[in-house]
Amino acid sequence: MRRTAVALFAVLAFSAACKDRTSPTEPSTTPGGLALPLEVVTEHFVLRHEASTAGLMGAYAEALEASWPRITADLGAAPPRVEGLFYPDQASYTAATGWNAGGSVEGPNRFHLVAVPFAPTNAVHEFAHNVTLHLSPAAGSGPVWLWEAVATYESGQLFPPRSVPWLAAGTFPTLAQLSDRAGPYSIYQVGYVLGEFVVRTWGTDGLRRLVLARGDTASALGLTTAEFEREWRAFVLARYF
């Protein structure tokens, strides 16, 4: 297969717990906070970090560079060099960004990430948000379900549906419910299979159309929201159950 889905349960459980895990236009509230004096420069990235996480940067750089051709091709957009700011712990990330989360993006060309524990798919997730903003600057203010589904799918963060209790019980949330970060259903747990459904049915062109339409399934894919939800449910049941 062209894409290998990686199930990182501990990492994704952490991500799911952070309901406001990512923000499309997050300001850095304390730009002069933690110094990140070291950097790794690759063809497409500048990764800023401090000494305690230096041993992780090569693997992060490798994962990000490996994702670049696929994600930019899938989304039809290629940003200039992206800057990644890697923090050694949750406290320093929160002090620098103002967010209690694991990662976030600051516009289309920068992302922030807690570097420990080592989670390469989380870095790729944030980079996918950057590319999405290059495809559509308005994407970050669109529906949460689509914003997170694109990044979760592109970073290969699969929760096998049988492992998700409410899916296993036959409960498939609506798109509106998945966009409610305070609700009982986590978009991070089903974002991959939502993206997979779109790409397997309409191709990556369909995914791009949906982003540009800000989640309007009728104009992008020819299905009402209710029809899209029903067909997604049938896809998941047929493929994973």
C-alpha cells in the first residue's frame, strides 16, 4: 500500500484528550520564552530545539522529509521551508504558546510540538495542517472534523475502529458531533477513517475539493451531509468489521 497506517495508541490517546490540540493561527504568546538555540536544517524544514532533545531531531527530520512528497501531492500545495519548534516538555510548550496541548500550528509555515515522548506522527500531523493552510487559508476556520481528519489521515494515525468503543457498539457520530471538541466523540479516533473514506471514494482530488469547500459535502462530493454520514458508516463497517 502507498500509505502505511500506524496505530500509536499512547500518543493518540494523549492527543484525543487534548480537545483543542491544534489551532490554525495560534500566536506565540511568549516569543522570548524558552530559548531553542539549536537547529536542524533539511531541504524542507528548520527544526529548532534545545540540547535535551537533540538526540531525537534526526528521526523527526527523517519522518517529516519522508512525508513531504506524499502530503504535498495529496493536498496539491507545497509550502516553502517549514519551521518546527520542539519543546522538551509540556510546561515549556504551554509557556511558549499559551496552549495546553501536544502540538499546534502558527500559520501556514510554522508548527510547535512537545518533543517528548518521541512521536513522529504528531509532527507529521502538524505539518499536514501547515500544508492544508497553503491549499486553503480559510481551512483552519472550517469544520473541526475536516481540519483534523485531513491531518490525522495524512499522518497515518489510525485507531482501528474495533478498538473505539462507540464505533464497536454501532454508534457513528454525526459530523457536527465530531466537530464538538467538548463532546463525547473524539475526531482523533475516527479522523483517519474519515479521510480514508473520502480518498478511497473520490481520490485525493475529492479531499482537496472538500477542503476548498470548507466541508460542504454537497458542493464538493455531491452528497448531502446525511448521505455522506451514511456512506461513511457503510464504508467503515464493510472495511473494518
